[in-house]
Amino acid sequence: MQDIMGIINLSEQEDQIRELTYNRPIATIPIGGKYRVIDFTLSNMVNSGMINVAVFTQGKCRSLMEHLRVGKEWDLDRKKDGLFIMNPVINPSDTLISKGDIKNFKDHIEYIERSRQKYVLLSKSYMICNVNYEEAFKYHKESNADITILYKNVDDSDDSFLRCDTLNLDNDRNVISIGRNVGNNDSKNISMEMYIMKKSLLIEIIQSSITIGENLNLKDAVFDKINRLNVNAYPFEGYLSCVNSMENYYKTNMELLDINVSHEVFNKNGGIYTKIKDEAPTKYAENSHVKNSVIANGCIIEGTVENSIISRGVRIRKGAVVKDSVIMAKGTVEEDTVLKHAILDKYVHISRHKVLCGDSKKPIILGKNFKL
């Protein structure tokens, strides 16, 4: 797998998850207590043997730079290859700034050209899974395809992948066309937005798209080539979630409380790595009650916590009740407060005697630094 480079493209639709992406990309939204969304894709690449990984950003980079740093936690702090972060280049002489990502790839095409790898894996960050890319890469080479797209078949009762791309396949898993999931009752082949191809083909797609000016987004440029190339699909049968909406973000966190899902996501094909923060162990008061929850280091739990995800440094005061909720780092829930079906961003403070109850489909959301 050292002959394939990884590119994580952070050009992701944020319109359904704006409450958490005002100051950060989807990639750095906290999830699962101590992780960030991008940790899953980045760890999958490293566990599959990739040693050259680039993250193409779309702005709002402070939290991303702070989290990834030089890539030490993912063993990407290397003299050769390693982790690269590619930010958009803004030319002051431009009268029109592209809203797509194709220009960012064009501005950094020299990095792609000079890389030592022959193949490339393009991926978004918001697909939560634990996938072995080695098997998909082997499938790609043996099939002699120009492009291989990873996908998962979901049944008609699963509404977790609205607005995701869908693949229309023939009996040999060749991609006939690509559509969009609008929530009808049919089973669907959900694109994981992970594409394997030769590096030379990616460069050709970027250059031709810029020259003709047909596409603003790389994904659209790839789609335009579907009918002219041999494009097939590789099936993924494990757990998959797409964090592209508040509902899916909440649902994913709650699913991670299931021991079977948690074991698969965090262990199946290698561990999920994240930025290390050395903090004291969580302190549980004598009268505290905790059930079926994930609680990170540095917390002080004096009240009741059930079916919840609690990040680092959170304080749950005496008499407080937190159920079916997600509380991000450094939050505080004061005495005798009740919190159900809620998402609290970092540094949120809830004062005494408050009752906040949402719904599993529409959880209450409080933004960063909110005080109530």
C-alpha cells in the first residue's frame, strides 16, 4: 500500500450541520468522547499502509491544524512523505473566487505530480467506518478498472444517508450512473465517496476540468468521466455512518454506545488514533450514577449520566441528570439540572434547576460557549 497516496478532501456539504461548523470544518467536530471526525478516515489510511497523506482544506483551518499538527499520532511525522495540509490559495488579482474545490487541487497539483506513489485514494472525512483499503486496492488492480468507488448497500428502512450519492450498478458491479439519495423506499448502493485511481488519471481530470472550465468541484469532474472510463464499485459490508447532518451526528454518537458497533469501529481493521491529551482520570463522586456511557478523561461526575457521550473535562454536578446526550469538552451541568436528547458544544455552561429535553430525531443543540 506504499504505492498509493491518500487525499482527504474537506469540500463537504455543511448546510445540515451548521450549528457545529461555524468555526470548524466537519472534519474536526468532536465525536465519540475523545475523537474528531477526520480521525477515522486518517486512521484507516495509515492502518492500510499509506505513508503519504494530504488534507485539502476549504478554510476554517485553525482547529484542523491544532488537531493534526505534524501527524505524529498517526505515524506521519516522516522525513519522506508524511502528512501535508493544503490550504486554498487566494490570488488578490482574481475578481471571481471559485466556491468549488477544483482550483485548490490545481494550485497544489505539483505536490501530486512529485509524489512517489503511482495510485491515489480520494476520500471525504465524514464517512465513519473502519475499512481495510488494502482489499479494495487489490480489487481495483485485479479488475483493471480506471476508477473504483467504495460503496455500501443499505436497505429501504435506513434513512441515515439522505443527500448522499448513490451508485447504479450492473451485475458485474460496473457503475452505470451516479444519483442522489432522496429517501425513496428502495434499497440503495450508497457511495462512500472513496475513489481509487492512478495518479496520472487524477492529474488529467484536474487539468482538463480547469482548461475546459466545466466543473467547480473535483467530484463533478470525476462523475463527468464515468461514461468514458471503466468505473467499477467495491462493496463494503461493515458499519457505516455519514456525519452530514445534526440528526446523523447525534445518531452516530448514540450508536457508538453499542458495544458491537464500538468494537467494530475502533478495532476491526486496526485502531483509531487521535491527538493525545494527558489529563487526570475521571473522578466519580460517591453518589454518582453512570450507565451505558462513554466518559473521557478529566471529568468530574457527581450526578447521573445514562446513555451519553461525555468529552474531556466535563463537570456534572450533584443532582444533575444527563440522559441520551452528547456533551463536548469543558462543559458544565450545574446542580439539579435535567438534560435529555441534547448536544452541547465545547465550553457550554448550564446553570442550576434547568430542564432541557429534546427528541431523538431532533435533539436540542447549544453552540460553543453558550451559557444558560
